[in-house]
Amino acid sequence: MNIFTTPNVKLNFREPGKPVPGDIHYAIGESTHGVLLAARCDDGVCAIFVGDHADRLRNEIIAAFPKNPVVEEYTGWQRELAQVVAVMEGTSCDLMNVTVGGTPFQQKVWQALCAIPYGSTRSYRQIAEQLGTPGSVRAVAGACAANVLAFAIPCHRVVSADGSISGYRWGSERKREILKQEGRL
């Protein structure tokens, strides 16, 4: 397992195709950016979703882990949800342990995204060039879209080359609001 650590997040990358260990347990709470879902497996937090409707997030977690039993938790998740919110707001002091699977290229993109400081942005082209693959702008965008760890892997910090807001798995307007909160817009 490849490990990459930022000041607030320890990313444990599973090998491509390696299944998520154990059941997926998740909880749903509220955040400044909408309904928040945090999920964990035996290896740590494995998904962070944000949206407008809890039912949609429930469907999204089931679709993201079709081979695992998915169980909603109703108590005992205050620490995890608070930790995700602290990472989201840039105030976290604790190291959040997360696990994610992806291709080697996706993992490189996600590491590059984690190196973008709070309050900063990079373009898809800048990330592609940083990885030494300037022709992979669309692949970088695809890796951002495949990210299941909102805020822990800050794909919201990637914008178009002209600085405009481009796609975001959880909505362009939400991306704009997150960047505004981070002081970028």
C-alpha cells in the first residue's frame, strides 16, 4: 500500500483492483456546504460525499462500493464528522486516516491535489505539467471526477486554465462556494 501524508490527511492508496476491506459504515450530518456523508471501512475513511439530499448520498455510497455491505450508523460518529468538517474548513489539527483505490495515474493526480495549499488553486493543465504529462489534461479531470474523498483530496481546488470554475462532482456552484470560503474567490 502506497502512503502519502499531508498536514491533515494520511492517504493510504490501495492497489488498483484491490477490494475495500470489510463492511462500509457511514453517517450523515450537516456542514456549511450541504449534507455530508462520511464512510469508513476496516482501513479508515473511504468516502466523503457532499450534496443537497441525504437519500442521494445514500445511493451514491451504495453505488461506489457495490461489492461491500453498506451500513448506516446513527450514533458514535460525531468525531469522524467533526474531523471531516475541520478538514473542510482548514482548521483540522488531527491527522485523518483515509484509504482510496485508483489507478497509478489517479493516485499521482490525487497526491498533486493534496499538495495544493488551502486557499490556492491550480489548473488541470498545471497538474498535468507537474506530473510530466502535459497532454493528460482530460485524464487529470477524469481523476478529479473519480475522487470519492471530497475535501480530503481537494479536487475543488482545480480550475480551468483561465481560472474559471469548471466541473465538480458535487456541483459547480458548491465548488464556487468552497473556494470562496477558502478565500480563493
